[in-house]
Amino acid sequence: MKKYILCYCLIVFTTGLFAQKQNAVWVFGNNAGIDFNSNPPTFRSGSVNNSLDNTSAISDSAGNLLFYTDGQNIYTANGAIMNSGAPLMGSSNGGQCALIVPRPNSTLYYVFTVDQYNNNNGCRYSIVDMSLNNGSGAVVSANNLLFTPSTEKLEAVYNCNGNFYWIITHLWGTDQFFTFKLDGSGLIAMPVISQVGSVHANAFNNAMGQMTLSPDKQRLACAIYDDGLIELFDFDINTGVLSNAITLTGFTHPLGVAFSPNSEFLYYTQLFTSNIYQIDVTLASATIIQNSTVVIGTVSGPGTQGYLSCYMQLAPDGKIYVASFDDNFLGVISNPNAQGML
């Protein structure tokens, strides 16, 4: 049976899709975090991060926290601002505002940031070298512009056969996904461009909405907030190309999306409602997929400013964690591979 259990503090969060235990420690708003090195995971205190939106943290292959960021500052594992780690030109209120991706076979890490909404700072990257300062790291290159304007969407996926990462973003005012390759030689700044799906434009809130890849690395889901859309795409892990858009309509401020571990179900939230929804994405058409919608649970809490259910993240323990605005706990989908309210 799916159910929600209470956890500790979070506003909203993000982690990338990484190998080994590099996403074992999450650090997020309200100076809190979760450590998945134990089972069940444990509450982690002592961070200096007080972001109202998403954050990114990365650990080494053994699960030891290396550093974290809110899109404006980069912090060492001990909570100090890293050498040259501020200010970044991202936004701590910018949806999927930051994403840390390791450069293969090196001590370098790329910190990707996006601005809030579709603002002019756009999508940028900074480079951290963890071999410096006795392993505490330092920023060796900051705020390199990739493109502007951007949406608030960032996602990464590892290609284990090629030993490289894809970083997926979306250009504002167009129907173009930009997919950047990061391998052992560094970042290739010329993106693979996929012109597919809806145009992300008009109301600036359309820059909002989570984007996530399925665990089998074959599908991508993307919420477009003001237009009330969730779109599904096929993803080619070898070429970085997105194709075959399926557009789901009629949502009210869709915000968070997360795939089940078996990649068969997509969960989503709508910011001003407390419900958590499930849809079956193995079905053949947009209509049939939408007809499979089931409410599988709710979040609870104060819901200040009317905000209720927010971003979601599939965790190393196979559960999906759900943020609820201004609450001191997380929602958890304990068995996300199960269909409906079993």
C-alpha cells in the first residue's frame, strides 16, 4: 500500500541522475538534509543552505558529501562558502536552479545554473576543482554563459557505455531542447538541439515546471506550468536527441514530476493542490494515458501562500520524496512501482 510518512525539513530540492553513491546526501532549504547512506535514511542537520527552491549536492563514490549549491553560492561540505564560490549568476528561487555534474576521470565538477523564470542570466556553468584546498575544493572558472534566455529546467543523465553525461535544458521562447555533452575532455558547448513539443513562451511562469528523465533513460517528462501541460518524449541516450512528443493537457499549474523506478508510472503535483497523482506512461496515446490518472495520496501542512505540493525526486532507496511548501517534513511514495491505490 502506498502511504505518506513524515520526515524532516525540506522546501524543494533536486539531484541529478548519477552513478555509484554520488547522490547519497541531499542538502536543501531550512538548513536541513537527508543522508541515504543508511537505511532508513537519516536526517542531516547543519547545512547553511536556506533556499526556497531547489538545490544540488554531490558526494564522492563512497557517499561522503563533497559540496552543495543553491544556484547563488557554492558551499563546502563543512558549510563554508567555497573559494570563489560566490556569487553565481543563478537564482535560489529558480526551479531546478542548479545541477552538479562530475567530469569523468577527473577531480573537476561542473555546476550548471539557470536564472529565475526566463530572466537574462540564462543557463551558465562554473567549474569546481576538488583537488584544491586540501580536498575542500575551489571554483576555478565561474559563470560561463551557455545561452540566454533559459527556462528553469535542468537535468543530467550518465551514459555508462560512453562514460559521459548529457545535460538537458530548454531555450525560452522556442520548442528547442538543448542537450550538452560532458566527457573526460570537458564540456562541449555546442548543444544537440531537439525541436520538439510545445513552445515554452508567453507568461513567464511557463519557465516553471520540473523536467526529469526516467530511470531506464528512455523517456523524459516536462511540466509547463501556466499552459497546464505535461509532455513526454523519447530520449536517445547515445545521441542526446528527444523525439515523439506526447502532450497531456488540462492540468492546473503542474509543477513536480517523477518517474517510478521501473519507468512505467509518472507521478505529478499541481502547486495549489495537495494531491499526488499517478499516470501510466506505458499506454499508447495521450488520451489513454490521461484516463489512467489516479490520486495516490496527499501532502499536508500549512500551505502558506496557497502553495501545497511541489517538486519530487526519486531517491537511492527506490522511494519518491515529495516537497510540501513551508512544511517540516517530506511526503514519501513508499512503493512507486505499484499501480494505483493498492
